[in-house]
Amino acid sequence: MQHSARVQAARGGWVAGAFALVLGIAGLAAAANSFVLFESGQVRPLALSPDGTRLFAVNTPDNRLEVFSVGASGLAKIASVEVGMEPVAVAARSNTEVWVVNHLSDSVSIVDLTGTPQVVRTLLVGDEPRDIVFGGPGGTRAFITTARRGQNVPVSVPPLLTTAGTPRALVWVFDATNLGNTLEGVPLTILQLFGDTPRALAVTPDGHTVYAGVFHSGNQTTAVSEGAVCDDSNLNDNLVPGPCNIFGVTMPGGMPLPERNVDGIGRPETGLIVKFDNPSGQWRDQLGRNWNNAVKFSLPDLDVFAIDATANPPAQIGLDSDQYAHVGTVLFNMVVNPANNKVYVSNTDAHNEVRFEGPGVVGGSTVRGHLHEARITVLDGTSVLPRHLNKQITYSVVPSPMGTADQSLATPVGLAVDHLGTTLYVAGFGSQKIGVYDTSKLEGDTFDPAVPTGVTYVPLSGGGPSGVVLDEAHSRLYVLTRFDNSVSVVNTGTLSEELSLKRSLYNLEPASVVNGRPFLYDAAFTSSNGEASCSSCHVFGDFDSLAWDLGNPDNSVLHNPNPIRVPGPNPNFHPMKGPMTTQSLRGMANNGPMHWRGDRTAGNDPGGNPLDEDGAFKKFNAAFSDLLGRSGPLTDTEMQAFTDFILQETYPPNPNRGLNNTLVGDQKLGHDLYFGRVTDTVFNCNGCHVLDPPNGHFGTDGFTSFEHETQMFKIPHLRNAYQKVGMFGMPQVAFLSGGDNGFKNAQVRGFGFLHDGSVDTLFRFHGATVFNTSIAERQ
């Protein structure tokens, strides 16, 4: 029931906080027999049986678990078992019992290998589970990471989508020997950790401690809204505006320079990204100004949590303040060194506090080629020790010199360490290779990628290595390569791929998906330094939960040809646009111009149609050189292949809507208001955020609308609003009313709603002067 319901809802899912609209089945009518691309990120795609005689691999696009026998002559496929939707992780509890995490079925399939391999039990868990490990007494306890939302969370762990300071990272724990008598299974406990959606898990060799890592853990950055910046755009090219007063509170006032672009045209008034400086206890901009009065919450930035797996029930070890903070911005995977119990965390660290893309001539600042640094962070006792994997890169030189990318590893994901604890194998998802590191040099930060003995790289015949597992009995490393959906075999003695032993998995994906995927991830091809790719920010085709100020003062003003919902002035696009949250690459088909402002538009081509999303996406070609630091754009053929891939990406269904598609309580009230009376003096909600499933519109149809903003914006869809819950607290500003303006204490994320993520709640957003909704309706 759940499997089919989520497939039917795939194109129709839409969520806006507590609102849940029934749009599912109609949206799939045209695509009922075609492959639906969700682009789920694999977490633990490979596992060995305890006796080493079986290798298990998740076949994500085919929704199956593949079983191979392991021998001296290599791998031989012996079974293929259908599991849930989008399996992303697998773990073997015994030689005959395997657990598979199904990312979009919100479930775990338990596979019995005795006799005919088959699923013998399905456990229901929280939304979008990602990883699984076994720990505790005798390894009988299963730990599974999920988000705090969706239909399967019990009454004891309600979603609390409107409650400040709520831990949003869940770890479900099951006793594998006593799963309960209910159909969905009864968890031993559900741990609530003070972070956002969790991803990776790791367990110590003795099974006593389990570590859980937050996926988009953030980096203590947030956005100050334009109203709190109180920027008057005085166009003084030499002076930064002085302090100002907002409702009796003093703010530093104004944006850092420059005030004009290369053509001397003044910029619009915008918000500002600030970063917390731990030593001083201040939220600071690039000028070092203190914005504490503008940020009404704190970000502890807790990244990795330690869990006592032997406790009854399992529990977090120590207080929140005892957990590991500042490990990285996006955490991918973890492994424990069996020799010293140090934890290695693969991650990237974002530099979104740096303004602008492009050459940086006018602005004197650019993040080009230096978006997210690839790292392994070592957790040693209480110490957090980040290790930059690509130390050979000179970021001030763009494009990078020839050979730089050969020494780089991009998007480190899967990890494996040998039993002696001396060698760490790292899968670089954005590189067609495995990095092999001496753990003592990694821990001491003495390795040098630029010298032959610094790091060994093993090139692979397939790209997108997502997971690795060691078979030390046969001196092999098995690698799942996502781009060609295969299992590669690396000889750990010669550190070379054994091509004759490679095994391909059945793949339902059309050629347009297979051929276009590398352009999203392959940093060696799409950048010059081999570290940056589109997926650095659009993680697995989605977003990174951050805002970036990627204006370019070295560019000129761009004509705005996009259609507007209410006829009137439609200002052109200034190249200095202020902070914008990273948008997902999902669900862009049928929605015309792209970016928050719609400034990627085919309407600027001769005879171009501004509602042509194919032409709009091709406008991103400039980002390969202006943002990623590539020597030039992709060819027309390459960009078309990238476009054909991206426009197939689809949002997963609404996790909060009932599987029977009925609306209850607040959902029904929200639906009736959405399609009911006028709410913004001109239209009802649907008048702008158009819901028209037969034509592929799920909250937007590509038109622009008037706003209380200083710039014109494309009407945004609302499908991922539920993913933005977790920031509470902002000061009172002129165009927003309602809400509590007091200090809200610790929160799990630094960016909320609106284009720059500066608005903390939908309640406050609907209190804007443009709306005429009552407090009851906003709630």
C-alpha cells in the first residue's frame, strides 16, 4: 500500500508547513509507465556478510537488493530481492539476515536468505530513512536515521513543525530479536537529537557506542533580513552607511561595498549573510560588524552525537554540550578506526559567508572555485580535527593549473578502514577514483596530495563511487559506482581496479539519465581544481540548506522579459541580488524561468519563450566558469544532456499527507483557505501559487508577482517548505507583523523561509502587510 501510494503521489506531492493538499494521482497520469527520477543519495550501499561469503548491494533505481557470492575468482550473482522504494543502505545482522533501508518507502525491509531469498518483515520508520548499523548487546539492536516528520512518527514523537528549539534528528532503535506484534514493528526507543535531518551512522567494534551525524548540519551562518539591515542604498561609493534604529533596536546599518556594478548602476536593497564568531560571541559580517541585535537565536552547530548502544533503552551519552560541534557543513559518512576508536567523518565545509561569484574585480570578493572544501574530520576523544583533503589547491588562481584536479578528491562519501587501523579508503563521489590515506598522516595532518607518496588514488572505470567495503580475506575493496550502477573490484595489494571482476547491476534508468548525471557531480570535468561541482551546493540534486550571495558586480543589468501575474512595472535583474537560499533542482519541469528572481530565463534569447524551462536551465552554463572556476562553459551538446537529466528530477511525495489522500483538521482548513477567499488583496493563494497537476504546476506556473521586496521574484513553489522548518527567532521589521520577537535560544538551522531564508516561520511570513489573514488563519 505504501509503495504504490508513494509512487502515485510522486509528481503531485506538495507541502507548506501544516498545509497538505491532495494532488497526487492526477500528476502521474502522463508518466505512469515511465521511470521516475528521485536521485536519492546512497549512504551505505554495500555490505559483507559476517563470514565474508556474501556481498550485498542496493540497486537504488531498480528497488532491489542484489546478492553476490564472494570467492577467490570474484563475485557471482545469486539472488535479486525486491525491497522498498529507493534503497540507500544495507547491513547484515547475520549470514542469513539482511536489513535494507528504503529511503522513499519510509521503511526497512528484512531479507531472509535461507531457502529462497525474500522479504520476511517490513518495519515502518520516520521520513526518508538513510542509514543503519547494528550495535548493543550481541549486535542485536538496529539503529536507523530518519527525519522528524511524516506519517510513521508515533504520538510520543510528534512532528512539532511550529515549535521552537525542537530536536529534528531521529534515530529509531529496534531490538532485532523482539520486533513486536504490530505490522509496522515496535521500536525499542526513538532518540531525539538536537540537529536537523540525520544521515550517517557508525559503531565502535565492541558495539557499545553508536555515532549519528547530521546531514545538513550548517556552519553557523544565517541571513539578516533586508528590513533589519535597514539599507538605504545611498550609493556612496566610499563609505559604508552607519548605524540605524529599527523599532528601538540599534543595527550596524547598510551593506558592505560595493554600491554599484561595473556599469555604475546602483544595486537593490537586500539582506546580508552573517557568521557566528565563537571567540567573540558575535554574529559578524565580512567587515567584522556585530549583528547580534538582528539574530534572535543561537546555533550550537552540533554535528555528531554519541549514543550508548548498551543502555536500556539506548540513550545519548552526555548533554548536548558534550556532543561534537563544527565537524563540517554537510556530513556524508562516518567510520570508526578499530585500532584507536577515532572516528573519521567525510564532509564538506561551505564558504557561503563569502560574497559574489565571477572574477571579483569590482567587488574585491568571490567564492569562485571555493564553495565547499572536501574534508575528513577526525574525532579524537573530545577533539574535532578537520583535515582538508585538497590542500594542493591555490584558490586565488582560477582556472587552476593543469594537473590540480588529478590530485583532488571531490564529495567524499563512503569510508572503509582496514582491521589494523592504518589505511583509510575514501570514495570520492565527484571523482572517478578512490583516495587511499595513511591514517597516521591523516590524523596528524601531515599528508600532502601534491607529492607522489602523499595520497594514493585508484582510478575507476565507473564514476560516482558512493560506497566501499573491505574484503581483507581476498585483498579486495568493493566499490559501488552510481554513474554506471555497478560494483567495481579494487585489488588492495596493487591498488588497481580488476576490470574482469566488475559486475553491473540491472538499471531501469533511461540513457538521458545515465548520460546526464555526471554533469551534476563530476568535479574533475566541470571545474578546474577538481573539488567543486554543481552538487557541492545542490547536494544529490537537492540543496544544502544554506543561503549564498552569488551576485556578480562585474556583470551588467539583465533585461527581465518574464510574464507578471498583475500587469505593472517589472524591474530588470541587477547582477547584485543579495542572499538567496540554494534551490532544489527537483521539479523544475513545466515551471519556466529559474532562480528566485527568474533571472535564468529563455526570454532573453532572440524569439525566446520566458516560460521555456529547457532554455532557462541552459542559462546556468555560465556558472561553470563564473562559479565553479572551469576554464569555459560546457558545449551545447553537453549542456543539453545535463538539461535532459535535470528536468527529470522529481520531488518525493508529501510526507505529512495521509496515504489515503484524505484531509483532516488543519489540513482541511488550510486547503479551504488556499482555494477560498482573497488573501493578499488581489487573489487567493491559488491565484499566484497555481496548483494545476495536469499541466505540471505544483505551486508555480513560472509567472512573476509583486512583492513587498525591493526586487521582483518569480512566484515560488511550496513543495519543500517542510524541509525548511527549524529556524525560530528574528527581530521585528517593518513589513512583517506577529510572532514573538524575543530571543529564541538554540535552534537546529540558520535559514528559514523567503528567498534569503531570513524569515523564521510561515506564521510570521503570512503576517506580512501584503496578506490580510487573521491570526487564526495563519495558525
